[in-house]
Amino acid sequence: MQLSTETIQVGSIILSAIAGLMLIFLRIRAGKQPITLRKIIIPPVGMSTGFMMFLAPMTHIPWGWGLAAFGTGLLLFSFPLVVSTRLERIDADIYVRRSKAFIFIMLTLFIIRIALHSVVEQYMSIPQTGALFYLVAFGMIIPWRLAMVNDYLRLYKLSS
């Protein structure tokens, strides 16, 4: 049985929505527990395994498009996450300060992603589109987590 392109697109949107809602839920929950350097670093390290997808020829995209997607995540989409995420020291522990803007930012980024998907899919296959948006997401998470590492180390040094 072969799945239609429309079925795959709808499934992709549904899975993206579920993943986005889980991210929001986990982020809200994480604010109630102390954060560690390991908890900051693990997500981008785990996400980096996604680069294995580029071993499959069906996900190959032009280098320029890949660099543009990564740069868009790096320079544009990471900014709201970096400015809305702050760490704070409470007694001996460091916590992520909950931002009321975080949910709005995540929903806005999701809507932009869905809107861009329909445009990009006109020029690329579904696996290539997935690869392109993976690069946007990876470009977005790197500066965000580096900013969190910087804040964490600054607060950690204050207690030493």
C-alpha cells in the first residue's frame, strides 16, 4: 500500500503539532525542576543524530539551500528563544525562568513553519523538505542552547 502525498503531508503536520505541544509541555514542566549543564547540552547533541538522514540520497538538497536554512534558524528563528529564556538562581539551584512569551513564540514559529512547508514542497520532495526544516530547527537550537550554557556558567560561578 502506497501512501499519497496528501496523507504524508497531513501526517507530517499532525506529528509536528504533537511534537510542538510536547515541547511546550516539557518546557513548562522543566521550569519546576533545577536545570543542569547536562540538561542544556543533551537536546542539541541528541538532535545532531538527525544528520544521519543525509546519508539517504532522497534527502539530498543543494548546499546553498542547506546553508540558507541553517542560517535562517541561526540568525532569525533562534532570536526569540534566546531573548525569552533566562535562568535564575534560587538558593543553590539554577532554574529556567518561565516566560509567558515562550508559548506564543513556539506557536508562531510552528505557524510559520507550516506556512513555509506548503511553499517549499512545491519545489522539493517531502524528504528534502524535511531535511531543509531539520536544518532550520538545528540552526535555531544551537544559539539558544549556547546562550543557556552561558547563563548557566555565569550563575554557577556566582555561587562558587
